[in-house]
Amino acid sequence: MTIPDKKTSLGLLRQMMVIRDFEETADKLSLRGKVSGGMHNSSGQEAVAVGVLSALAPLDVIATTHRSHHHTLAKGFTSREIMAELFTRSTGISGGRGASMHLGDVTKGHFGGNGIVGAGVGIAMGAALGIQQKGDKKVSVGFIGDGGMNTGRTWEAVNMAVIWKLPLIVVVDNNQYAVETFVGRVTGGGDLAKRAEGFGMKAFNIDGMDVLEVRKYVSEARERALAGEGPSFINALTYRYYGHNVGEKGQYRTQEEIDTWKSTKDPIDHFTAVVIENGYADQAAIDEMRASVRAEIEDAVAFADASPEPDISTIYDDIDSGKLGVQL
Amino acid sequence: MEEIFVPALGMAMDNAVLLEWLKQPGDQVNVGDIVAVIETDKTTLDLPAETSGVLGKHMYAVNDEVPAGNTLCVVLAPGEAEA
């Protein structure tokens, strides 16, 4: 795999570190009752988010899932505005009215997280249709989990994207467990890329723990979409290190399985080694990066804590298109 | 100092009931020892110590309703004193 230049590579690594530190910090705060409505921790899945978003242009569209902090951070939103949203404060990305599952800003191509399994692909397909109708040079990425692979709506959206050759990229952030159900137990045919291929699109099963591999496949999918060749499907195999939701006391995975993924496949450890091997950084530089990330997340928590709650007069803001002034 | 607290679990957990203290103030506790048992709206939950040390005072009594996020007690490392 060709490694990008030094600045880009260190940026990818730092972004993954930001996500990990953000999630582990937010997890603890959620257990303390600081995060309204609970949250879903994406630790372990950093390479999918950073690989995908680093291959997109700033105004490309994403629509995501209930587990969306990593996608949103990787899209370039700050840890301050996301942490503030988790705390439901007015300085949050959604004005403090959305909390963890409704991060989004359509003016910047983030069409939101949501609580409906598999909905991100349908929303992204609609955005892709808009892009095509307007003749924009953009693509739309629909994130979905493995649990969304067996909902009917997903494949209706995929089929329409194929027949209309929409600039849609479906990315399965496949952490292998739909809450507690193992993907291998509920996947007819056993191979998600083959299923997608049956709809007439390019489809790949890839290593979602390798940020460069994800980035490469998404870059190529983006080129095809911009060339009018239609949608692609990327099933990125990854692993979530924590429960489905914060505080979940799961008995459906063995500690050995979790430890094995962490010790042998960790996306940050893996890419740190790549960066060091390439001479882009030494251990001291890595430690310094980690410390700067820690400071950033501490600052985000302090910022969120000090921010006011939204004013009641804003309660109807941002719920209709007139107010949003949506510009695809 | 480790704070042992009532974790906020799920989407909308408010309070838990303290069912039982298994360690008393001044007791030596080790990593993994169950210090208290609470009951949430869904389940009963053992709260283990994640560090070793001496247990501080009980901040709630058995049968008290404790808001999620609140501290029940602390585990003091050698040389530490309660605030």
C-alpha cells in the first residue's frame, strides 16, 4: 500500500487518536450521567471513519448512523462542538437539540446521524439524486452498520442508485455485532459484497482496521462516481471495543475475542508502526501527538461544561427546509 | 482515589436503589472486589473496585435511591485521605 506524504499521514494518525480519546472520555462522562440520552462508543472503528472521510472532498455528503462521533470528527467538525452536543449545550453542532445520535450540519455536507437502523443509506441516496439532478461534482456516502444489511429499505435505496447511476458510496462500518447478534449468524449467503454485486454495482470486502486500505477503496469509488459510473459498495470489517451502548453489560463476546482484536488489529497501533517505519515520526513525536490530543479533548470537555443550555425559543429551529436553506 | 459511583446505563436511567454494602468503611479492598450492589430499573448490578486500597465512608445507606452518576464511596490509595 502506498503511504501518503508525511503531513497527510500524520494527519490521519492524529485524527484516529482524537476519535479514540474523545470516545473513551465521553464514555466515562456518559456513565456519570453527563451525556443526555446515552451514546454509542466507536472505539476500534477509527480507521473506517478516517479512511473514508480523508478520501472525500470537504462538501461531499455523508449520512450516518446511531454510532456517528467518529464519522463526524473525521469530517472535520471540532471535538468542542461535538462534545458540547453530547452535553446538549447551545454551542453543540446541532445547537444542543440533537445529542449524540443527531450530529449533523447540512450546510457542510453532514446529513446527520439518526436512530433508525439502516436509514443512512436511504438519506445518502436521496442526497446523491440531488447531486446528480443539479450536476454537482460531488459524491454522497451512506454509512450503515452490519445490522442494517438485513433491512429492506437498504436494498431499495441501493437498487435505485444502481439504475439511476447515482454518485453514492455505501460504506458498511461492519463491527460484526448488531447489538448482540453476530453478523455471521444472520447473513444469508455469508458475503455482503457478493450480495451487493447482485444489484449490479462494484462491491468489495476490505480491512476496516487499515486506514490506508479504506482510503484507497473510497478514493477509487469516488472517481467512478464522479465519472458517472454509479454507486459502489464497501464492506469494511472492523471491531468495536466497547458495548453497543455505553454501560452495556454484554455477555455475547468472549474477553479473549475482544483482547485479540485490540492486541493484534488495533488501527492506531498499526498505523503508528507504519508512520514510524516510514521515518515520518519517532516515538517522541508520537508521544507528543498523543499529549496534544489529550489536551484537545480536555479542552473540549471544559468548553462543553461551561456552555449554556439552548434557549427554549430555539426549539423549532432547523426542523424545516425553509429554515435550513438546504443547498446541495 | 477511585470513586465508586452509580453508572448511568441505557437511554434514560434516573435512579438506582442501593441494595447492599459488601465492604465497610476502613475495609481493605482489592481490584475486582464487589463493594456494593444496586438495583436499576432493569437489573441488579454489582459494583466492583477497579483499584486496591481502603474503603472510605458510605455516602448512602441501604435502600436509598441514588441518582445516576452520584458517588457511593471512594477507594483510598495508601497515603490518601477523604476530602
